Amino acid sequence: MAGSSAEHAPDYRSVLSISDEAARVRALNEHLSTRSYVQGFSLSQADVDAFRQLSGPPADAQLFHVARWFRHVAAILGSPRAPAPPCGLQASRGRRTQPPWSPPAGSEPCQLRLYNSLTRRKDVFVPQDGRRVTWYCCGPTVYDASHMGHARSYISFDILRRVLRDYFKFDVFYCMNITDIDDKIIKRARQNYLFEQYREKQPQAVQLLEDVHAALQPFSAKLRETSDPDKRQMLERLERAVRLAAEPLEEPARRGLAGEELDGRVQVLLEEAKDLLSDWLDSMHGSEVSDNSIFSKLPKFWEAEFHKDMEALNVLPPDVLTRVSEYVPEIVDFVRKIVDNGYGYVSNGSVYFDTVKFANSEGHCYGKLVPEAVGDQKALQEGEGDLSVSAERLSEKRSPSDFALWKASKPGEPSWPCPWGKGRPGWHIECSAMAGTLLGASMDLHGGGFDLRFPHHDNELAQSEAYFENDCWVRYFLHTGHLTIAGCKMSKSLKNFITIKDALKKHSARQLRLAFLMHSWKDALDYSANTMESALQYEKLLNEFFLNVKDLLRAPVEVAGQFEKWEDKETELNKSFYDKKAAVHEALCDNVDTRTVLEEMRALVGQCNHYMAARKAARRRPNRALLESVARYLTHMLKIFGAIEEESSLGFPVGGPGTSLNLEPTVMPYLQVLSEFREGVRRVAREHRVPEVLQLSDALRDDILPELGVRFEDHEGLPTVVKLVDRDTLLREREEKKRVTSPRPRAPLPPVCL
């Protein structure tokens, strides 16, 4: 220490007696100018008293000593006054304190909102159990081939599921059912069985014609009674096709002719009249079919086909799959408890749900989803099934709105033992029992097609809440929009549908998914040539961008050269990149609005293409790191949407789904060598003026490599761009180029009048 405070303590009494603070500070500065200052010098009480009289450090630079001592005392004892504005004087070399810090205000984060059919609005999505989400989805009734209507629902739900799981990071437990006991299945299984038996008998022309004419009588009566214009048109087409197929048989059969040509005509008529004969045979002999295996064979076959179709569409399999045939005991228990709770009643071996009793009970409501449809007898009867609507069955109900929980089996129907006699489950109870068994008294999400809202889902809600005695069996109901085909209603019963297998013959699974992504999952979607053309163009735009970025990244560069100085164009593009990512997030929070997401992604690609074109025009290479970041982000989003199913760090993989070979890194080194060799040959040919060699190099580019799925793009003054592209795409491009560049035939000259 340089000394003690006692040895050097100034006489502060005269200083403190000065009333004017400014004069007092100047006098204090004169005292301190003669006093030695050493960091850590001990303080006396006089020091403390003197500086407690000051309101803050002086702003005058001449009062240097007072300012230093004021800060010294404040650092040791804490400031005796409120913090003063920063002083421009040199800071004290004594101990300092950090200035106060406050966090940035930030912005309110977006919340995920989903369109909830229970409220008919977008509700904030809040799972009941933290990040865990329970989800039940109504699966297909497997009695025929899966069609694009199925694709509409299951691709849309697959996209929603992937977004919740992979983007919002929810832990999704996804349960789906297979309906393998149903009126449609029973009727179709009987008809197929009876028709195959009939075909095996190899009916002769005379017998077949007689049976077809017999079958046409009830069919024509049904046609006359049909008021629905779409259904009537379908029946008329069927009748016309059968009559046209029967005409060539009439005359030969009357004359008793035979031969291969006649046999061929018999087979044509059998095929055209299959539906008509099947229905006729079922009306006469359906009640004689009693083997349960006949009713299980059909759904097993079509369920297997359904799973193949879903795999081909890259739809994730459910976490758990339930089949009605495997849950009959649970369904019986479910029905029994509903009856015990007072909401069901037994009538003639069947069990019905008492909608009036339920609706009038405290805490319950019937028709939550579509209250305006309650009492719609046409919809209710369609929900009961073709085999369950009869005057006898209708008379068993207390109210016309009541629906079957359990149906007493009639001859020609499968049956299972239960407390009420042999029978089978009603359609609506199946989902309630299976979902309730696995997901409990309340689930987060329930999904299905728009047409299932009433009566199926309304009845599900009623019977499940009757079973659990609650009012919250489903928190959020999601319904996918209708699918139309070129503007027309799609219906299996109207035979106006396109199977998934047929659709995949024309377009890839990715193209179908992009078409769905370009529309809202809850709105109607028209499957048409225009819709698919938009998807094809979008895929092409993205693929070209990915190919250009890949080519840029393949160019050799030193490690340090990967990090180039950013100029205004890079800064501008990067800002736009982050703006687009924010817009994508906002759109996904808004009911998973993939349509807006794809538009934002399209705009981002357009900006990147503009940036690359400007750099190319200036003979400068674009910034690798920035474009790679954009391309990897777009790849990541497409993976989340399921539009890229294979492992790929950047862009669409080459080789197609299911191939184990990663084609691009395997063949690209060889193609790069070929490209460089070709450039060298072209350079020599130009120098020595050998046009034949230049023609050969052009033929390699235009005719040979496209057959192998390889595109060479020549750019003046820049290296050739090498791209791996789908072979069919390249061949279509080549034909289009030839069509555009080929000379048009000259129009004939008008006659000259002399």
C-alpha cells in the first residue's frame, strides 16, 4: 500500500461546507490533485461521507480526479445514487461491474392449428398427453380394388402424419382398421362364389341367353325405379352392353350352331353380364351360402392388394392395424356395456342404439358433426347396409334414427355367437370397439373421408360416449375432401373410378403426392389431366434445380475456396431464403397448408435460378455453400412430405424407388471423365476445323446419352453440365425438340388468276 487513509486524509470539512455543488466539486478536485492515487487504496469514513454528497460523477473533463474517485468509491460500496448517464471520461482502473442486460423482445411463435370438423374452424392443436398424439383412422372396406378415392384419404393423412411427426416433432401413435365384415363384403363374396359356380358349369349359348333374359327382367324393373341420374346412367350403360353382347348369339343359338367362334361370343357375354347375372343368382341362391370361409377369402385378398397399393404410394404403414374379424369378442363386450348403460336395446335378436334416449341424456349430444343431417333416412339406410334395410328390420326400431349395434344373421350371412343369438357386428360399432380398446376413453385425432361424417362418424361418437359415459371421445376430427375425376363424382357403386394400380401406370407415386400437396387436404380435389400436368411441371422445376446444384458442387475446388466472399446478391438471396423458411413454417402451422408451402418453395427456387443465371451471364460461379443450403432444405421438406422416399442428401434420387443401387455416385465419375474428354475433342475439332467430329459429339449428346438417362448441357465458355435424368423424360424432351425445330410444311400458293 502507498500509505494509509489517515496519513493522506484531506481536510474535507471546508469542502463540505460549500453549498453550491459545482463549486464544492471543483474544491474537492483541487484537494484530490495533491493526493496520490493507488488502486485498492483504503477508504476512510471521510472519503465515504464526501462522495455520498455527490449526485453523480462530474461531466466536466477538468474534474478528472473527482470522477475517478467517485467511480472508485461506487465500485467498492455500490453507487450511492441512481445510475447516471455514461461519462466520457476515462474509466477507473478499479473493479468494474457488468452493465445491465435484458433479453430481446422476440416475436410470438406460431401455433399449429388444425381444421376440426367438430367445431368447423381451425383450432389450436393441444394433445392431451404432452407430445404424445393418439390417432385413429378409418381404413378401407376391402371388397374390391383400391381406387384414387382411397389414395386421396390415405396420402393426405400420411402427409399430415409425417408433418406432425417429423416437422412438429410429436410422438404420433397411428391406428387404422380394416373392415372385413360388412354388408358389401357379404354380398360381393356370395355373388362371386355363385357366379364362379355358374361359370364352371360352362353354360351353352341357349342356356346363357335364357338366363341373361331372365336376369334382365328384375334389372330393368330396378332401372325404372332409379331416380338418381348418375346411377341411372350407369345402369343404362350396363344394360346396353349386355344387350349388345347378346345379339351376336341370338341367331346362331336359334339355329343350333356350334364352334370356336360361338364359344368366344359366349365368353364375351359372360363377361359383360357378370354383374347382372351375379345379382340375379344371389337373389335366388344367396341364402344357401353358409360356409364362413367364403366370406373371409374375399377380404383377405383385397386387403393384401390394398397394402401393396399403399406401399407403392409410399404411405407409411400404421403403428397398429385392427381387423373387425379379430375383434368380435371386444365388439360383443362393447355392445353389452352400452345396453347396460341404458343406451341400447335388444329387438328380435338384433341390438339397436337408442338415439332419442342418448340425445335427451344430460352431458350427451347426438349429431355433433352434422346436426342438420339427423333424421336423413336415405343416409341412415346407406349406413345400415344393403342387406339390413327391409320393412322387417325397420319395424324392430323404436325410432327411425336408431341404428344397429349388432345384427341378427339371416341365412346366407356369416355369424358369431353372442348373448342375443348368432349375429354379426353393425358397421359403426366396429370402429368404436377397436379404437376404444386401443386408445381408451379419449383420443386426440380421428380421421376419415368427408363422406363418412354422417352417419358413420356421428354414430361412432354417440355409441362411444355412451360406452365411456363422457363427452370427449374425439378431440379433433379431420376429414379429407372429396375426389372427383375430371369434374365428375367418383363412386365405386357407379363404376366411375380409377384404381391406384391404373393411376400408377401413368404417373409415379411422387407425382401423385405432389398433386395432392398442391391442394388443401380438406378441400375437394379434381383428379384430371390439368391437375397432373401441374404436378409434372412442379417436379421438373425442382429436379432441374437439384441437378444444377449437384453439378455446381461436383466442380473441384480447394477447401478454402468453398467459402467465398458474400456480395449484395448473396446477402439478398440469403435473406429471401430465411423469409421463405419463415413463411413455410407459418403455412404449416395454418392447418398444414401444403399448397402455400409449395408455392413458397417454388418462389425460392425461382430466385435461386435467377441468381445462378446472373452469375452464369457474368462468367462467374455461384456461391456453392448458399445454394447447397437451399437445396438441402428443400430436400428435407420433400422428405417430410414423403415426396422423396429413398435416402438422399440432396434432391430426387436417381434409380427409382426400391433400388438398392445409389446410381448417381456410382456412374457420375465416369460421366464426368467422358464429358471432359468430349470437351477436349470438340476444342481440337474447332481448332482444326473438323466438322465431322463436332457432329459426332453432338450426336453423342442428342441421340445416344438420352437413351441412357444422361443429359449433357453445353454452355459457351463454361464446362459442360452433366445430369442424370429419367430416361423417359429425356426421350419426351428429344421428341418435343424435334417437333419444334422441324420445318413446317409450306402452305400451297394460292392460284394465280390470269
